[in-house]
Amino acid sequence: MAEAPVDGRALRWEQHNAERRRVLVEEAVRAIRELGPNVGMDEIAARAKTSKTVLYRHFGDKAGLYQAVVASVRDYILRKLPLEEAERLGPRELVAALADAYLAVVERDRNLYLFVSSRPTGETPTEDPVLSITTRIGNEVAATIRAWLRNQGHDEEPANIWAHGAVGFIWAVADRWIVTNLRRPRADVVAYIDRFFGPAFEAQQRS
């Protein structure tokens, strides 16, 4: 049976919409950085040189835009992780890299971090903002640690607990770091996290 022909116009329109959404998310991120985590749709639309009607057309409401920004931040953190090299380097280096990438977002983009850490008000329900980010990152880290354990000839069962435990720990540290107004340098905080997790991973490697 012959395949149905692809509608070229529909495909181009879909690609156009996806690109437009990407650009609007980038403009929203810039507005949040400049104007703070409580920025409104009017201000985001002005920053993007468009109208609220266009934003609503692409995202539905502020909650929809919020979800897109959360996904963008999550993907940014994932791109900073050496996931492909981690099977060779080991989980200690991966957790240190994760801590550095996550805290770098807080340090450089505190407004952006505060935005994604709080749900927007409104009628549209949204998933927990922290879980949206940490669950995805935890799953990626778990898969990498699982592969490392397998290559080392160890039981793979601890991978999920270690990965999600490390991600949750780093998230809690990041929140506390903000409360203290980033009093300690980021490098020090990453080193403290490494000193906590590192010996456990090193012991696993020797066993």
C-alpha cells in the first residue's frame, strides 16, 4: 500500500511554528533576566516586539510559556553535562559537573532560576517546576551511572537512587545558596558537594 503523500505546506507551517516558539522562548528568557521573575506577559510581548495575542496563540497562557521556559532551562543544564564521557570518567566527575552546571544557572541567571522555581498563578494547572527539571536530569544521570556500573562489573540497581539522590541534594543546596545570597563562591560549593559524594563513589570503584 502506497504511503500517503506528505503535505508540504503543513510541514512548513509546523516548522515555522516550532521556530517561532523557540524565538519567543528566547525573548521570554531575556525579559526574565532583565526584568525579574515576576515579569508579566505584556512585558514579555514588548521585549519580543509582538503582542500578547501572539504569545497566547503559541503557548495558551502564561503557564504554557512557563512550561516552555522550564524545558529550555532543563535542556540547557543537560547540555552542560558530560554525559557521553561519564561512562569513562565515572559518576564522581558527573555529579561534580552536574553541581557546577546547576549552580552556574543560579549564579548567572538568578532571576531565571527563581522564575522556573515557582509556578505561575492562574487556572491552568502545571506540574511541579522542580520535579519537571530534576526528574528528567535524574533519569539521564541514572542511565549514565547504570552504564558505568555495568562496565565496572557492578550491580546496576543503585543507579536510580544515587542519581536522583544527588540531583535532589544539589537542588536543595542551590536553594540554600540563594537564601545566603551566594555567600560562598560557586567553586567552593561544588567542592563541598564533591567531598560529600566523592568518597562514596571512590569506595564503590575499589570494591
